[in-house]
Amino acid sequence: MELQDAVVVVTGAGSGIGAALARRSAAEGAAAVVVSDRDGEAAQRVAGEIGGTADTTDVTDEAAVAALVGRTLDAHGRVDLFCSNAGVFSGGGVETPTDVWQQVFAVNVLAHVYAARAVLPSMLERGSGYLLNVASAAGLLTTPGDAPYTVTKHGAVAFAEWLAVTYGDRGIGVSALCPLGVATPLLLDPLEQGEAAAAVVVASGQVITPEDVARSVVEGLADERFLILPHPEVGTYWAQKAADPGRWIAGVRKLVRNTSRDR
């Protein structure tokens, strides 16, 4: 898929990866970029930079996501690419309160479901369209120190895979974006607070910029790759995990021990 002349919707686009995706879409010549975020002022700022349309949307509200798609269809007649990007950490393990588990699940998994429900009918009617679901390397590997994040990002990858299998023969493209460490508040804030999960991510590979991620997305969409891996080493780790899960788990435990000792 090429972004030139495309109508693009990006959620969680007020900062971080979402903002970089919105800016890069505009730079690639998109016909329209809808910058959606729960923080309306942040969405306005990014939209103002690129000549896009700002939209305030809580992605955990299915009706709100449907309304976002409806407004875009009314204004532009189609959605070519829907970037379901919003995500949250929890920083906890099994002891994490149930309501936090549910909130993380709502943002990291159900938001993708709501987006697909809302946008697929018009895409299927046209016989074309693309879904980019932003997951994480945690969806292929793990994030020690954050059980809800790990579990829900696995769910996000699994759902994207299901969409690709189910709709790929009907003109719908699907990609799962799985970066490792990215210099966004989602990583940097927990790192500053001393959370173990963030420290392990930083120890696992280079921390790249949101702009680096956006560049990888453009390349991945052009090739219509299912897995878009801004950190190529994630593919190596994933292969090692599949080849010998026990050895891989032992290696991650060692990484966690070494990271804890260095902190």
C-alpha cells in the first residue's frame, strides 16, 4: 500500500508513534489525515502542523470509534488506512487489580476490535482497505514486569493475524507493528519511575525514535508485510523463542537478573 492520495485515520495520534505516523502520512502525500486522540488539544496541535483533521476519540468506547469512522466517511467517502495505535502500560504483575487489567485489555485489544468492526464494512464494500494494528515486540516475546501489557499485546498480534487470514482474500491488507524500545512517554515515563519492565526493554535493544518507526511503517506497508519490525532483532528473538522456548525463557530470566543488578 502507498500512502500517496490515501485517506488515513490514526488513533492515539496526539504524541509518540501515532503523531509520527500522522506526520509521515501527510509527508507521503496522503489525501487526508484524521488525527484522533483522547486528548483533543494534542490532536489539534498535530493536525494543525500537517493540515489534517483533529478528532477527539476514546478508543475504549465502541460508539465513539464508530462515530470517528462515520465522520471520516462522510467527509472523505472512504478510509484507505486505519492505524489503530493507542496503547497503555500497567507496570504490574498478577497482583494488578482487575479493573486495571480490564482497562489495559480495553485499550490494547478491544480498541482494535472496535476499529475493525467500524471500518471493515465500507472497506469490504469497496474491495480494498488496510488495517495497521500497533502492537509491540511484547506481543511476540514478553515484557517482564508487566503482565497485562504482555498478555494484551499478544492478543493484539493474534487478532491482527486472524484479520489477515479472514479478510486477506477480500482485498483487505493487515499489518501488525511490533517495535521494541521507542522514545515515547509510554516507555520513558515508566523508565524514569524506575519500573522494571521499562528497564528490561531498554536493555534488550536500541531505543529508536517515533520517526524511525514511521519510516519502517511506510516501507512495511509498501511491501504489505504482515509483521512490521522496526527493530530487526525482534525477528531473531522470535525465531529463537520458537525454536527452543525453554532456552529463550532462561535467557530472558538472565536478562532480568542482570538488569535488576545494574539498577
